[in-house]
Amino acid sequence: YEDGFLLVSSFNLEEGPNVQLFSLKEQKYLYSWEPPLKEIHKKSPNFVDGLNVSRFYRTLHPVLFNNGDLIFHSGGGPLVRIDKCNNLKWIVNDFYHHSNVLFEGKIYSAITINHDIPSDYLNDAISIIDAKNGRVEKNIEIYDIVSNYLKENFSLLYGIGEFERDLFHLNSIYPIKQNDNFFEKNDLVVSLRNLSTVLVYRMSTDQIIWMKTGPWVNQHDAQYLGNGIFSVFSNNNTRGLEP
């Protein structure tokens, strides 16, 4: 929501996935985008099944640019940028999911590294991409961020719930936009759903500045509102086998 508009990601059974721009003032849809799936599949042959097939593909977490370009992913596949005429501009072939946030020319998104390789845990990371050309500037692995903290705070391994392979499930990243008495510009607010934990990570010093587990449970979309105040959307649910 910005300046009286909504950017809505939806799915039409007849036409497939699309993104629509809705005017709150006029109460109508003004424009729509449709992902060029054939070209996306051609450019990313390792991501043509699962969530990336036509009947399941979702244009998740779209980011709109002033020129009408759009960035999105399927929820489990490449990060894509198209223009207002649905032409593919660039594609990053990896397993992107959840959050896409644009700040000062960079996209901050969640990625699972080596998602198809057997391992003890899924390796989620913060991916920072140049929005203009799709170049990945860095991937910051969540395990690396929390490893030093885990040495002194072993309880974080469990958070609120059972130990699981998707332990460091990353579902939102928001850069802090300006300095205040608590945090610095470019500090990252990070939400780890399966640990019911929100933290602030400072890239410049590679340190966790602040961290809290609960009272939310399996939260999404943790954001910093300024003056030491956070907004956290709690799912209020637990995972695992029924008792």
C-alpha cells in the first residue's frame, strides 16, 4: 500500500498468475502484469516443476518500479524482473522465497542455498541483489549470523517448537532506513519463523545488535517502526505432529 494504491498478487484459473495495481480512490484495477512463464522456464531449466509449473506459479512479493517494471518470484524459484509489457529483463536462477524489499537500488530477499542437496538443515540466507541488473552482491547465511550467539544462548536452537531441518526459516528482511537512538541505517530486521525469533543484524560489523524470541509464535513480516518499536505479525500457531 502506497499513495492510495494496492499491488495485488493473484491467480486466475483461466489466465494463470498475475499482478494487478488497484486504486483505492477509484476502487478499480488500473493495470496488470503476467509473468512470461515460457521464457522464464527457458532461462531457468532447473526450475520448471513444483511451484514453478504454470498451474502453481505465483507472482509472490511483487516490487513495482516507477517505470512500470516488476520484480517477483514463484515462492520457490528464480527472482525475476519484467517490464510493463511483460518482457523479461533479468533472472536470478536460485531458490528465492518470501520477502522482497527494495531499498536504495537493492533488493533484499530470502534464499535457500543448495536447496536440492541433502543436508542436516536448510541453508537460508539474506540475498542482496542489484535491482538494475540482477547481480547478486552477497548472500549472508543465517547460520553464520547466529553461530556466535548460539555458543552462549543454546536455547535459540529450539525457539518455540521442535528441532527441525528448516530450523533457520527466513521469512522477512527489512533494512532500517535511517539512524535513531537505537539502530543505524542499513541494519537489517530479520524474522526467523521456526525459531519464533526476530533479530537486528548489523552488516558493517557482522553482529546481532538485538534479538528477541516471542511472545509471538511463528511470526511473519517483522518491521521496525522507529524509536525502538517493532511491528510483528504473529501467526499464533505451532507445528509438528498432533498430540
